[in-house]
Amino acid sequence: MKFGYQTNTWGGVVGHPAGVTSIKDLFYLTPGSDQEALRDIAAAGYLGVELFDGNLMAYQGREDEFRSFLTAGNLSLIAIYSGANFIYDDVLEDEFWRIEQAARIGQTFGAEFLVLGGGAKRHGGPREEDYTKLARGLDRAAEFARTFGLTALYHPHLGTLVEGPEALEKVMSQCTIGLCPDTAHLAAGGNDLPNLIRTYASRIPYIHLKGLSRDPFGFVPLDEDPEMAAIWQALQDIHFDGWATVELDSHADPKSAAARSLAWLQARATVSTD
């Protein structure tokens, strides 16, 4: 197993400002310093990183600058994160234009995965057809990503079409795309994470590990989540040996939080291999 980190801890989660007026530009974005984030992630001891599509798109025309950040930290680009708003027929082509840009820039920097997060949720609640539309869009995106040498994966989130186990099963049973679980979001959505990992083992080549505090509710470093040990055991049970990326949307001390989570993982990885 190899460990990576998501850069959004250094700035949080926002959207590209052009997305306000143009759906095709609805890229994810964190406003923090990419250079600082990669430097801190490397210093903490991680081997790879994941970035939002909007952050990587900013390096179009100056690709060598971003490559220098990776090289300085001896880091691999594991994945690029994008969205999955596939339930609106009229905007599908603009959605796939954006995904094409994300896949293309991901290929440029050697990413392995294209992570597609969420799935739009209507204000009046989901319609049954939405699950089918999302599933079809995910498979189309996966086929599209393959043309750029990337493996696309679905990544459910709170506040989106797929939160709980029933919604997840509705989508996953209608598509063939792989799954990149977010442990905190799925646990908060009512899923039994160890069971989910075992159930979808053959479809999980990559995972996000995020600590969850239930009371008070919030996302925390891995060493603060009492349920993470059971999640780790499930990964051992399925002999998971891919990339595991730690994600923490925000923290007062991002570098320290990253180091704490890696120390928690390395302690258990050492025990698991002895």
C-alpha cells in the first residue's frame, strides 16, 4: 500500500470563479498554494498527491512549473478530482467537455486516476431516473478517461445524489465503473464502511481515508477517528495494495495533521507486514 494526500487541506474547497457564469467551467478548486501543499506533503513523508481539476488546469501552458513541484518532493500525481453532474441532459456535453480537459491535463502530469465526485441532487429530491442517468454518465466518463490512459472512479459524498447504502447500490448496480470510497462521507451517510469495503473489494483500486468525528460532527486526522481501525482491518482483509490518499478538507495546521495521519498509517502498516 502506498500513501498519498489531497492538497485541499491547504485552502479548502471552492469552485472556479468562471463556473458562476459558464457550466463548462465548473472546476473544483482550492485557493491555497499548490507549491506549499506539495512541499508540506513531501516533508510529512507521503509519496503521492491528488489535486482538484481546477488547480491542475491553472498550469496549462506552464506545465514545467508544476512538474518541478512534483520533482522537488519526489511525488507522484495519483489522481485528479472532478465532478459528476450527469442528471441534466441539456448540460451533458459541457460536463464532458470539462471532464475531457481534466483527463487531458491529468494525463499530461502522469495521473493514474480520474476521481468523479458526488452527483447533482435536485432541490426537490432525487428522481428514480437520476440514479440511472448518473450510472450511465459515470460509465461514459470511464470510457472517455481510458482514452487518456486514466482509470475513472466514482466518489460519493454527503449532500449529493448518493449518500446512503441504498442509493450507492442503485448506482453501482447499473454501471461498471470502479469505486473510490471517502470513508468519512460514506460513514456519515449511514454506510457500514468495513462491510462496504469487503462488498466492493473488486471495484476499489484506490481509496480516500478521512477521519470522522460524529459528535461534534466534523472531519479529523485519522488518529482521532475511533472507527478507522475497523476500516484499516477491512483493507487488510481484502489485501488492498493500491494508493490510499488521506483527505482532510480543512485544518488549522495542515502540515501537522498530514504528519499525524501518516504516522497512524505507518504504525499499522508495520504491524500488518510483520
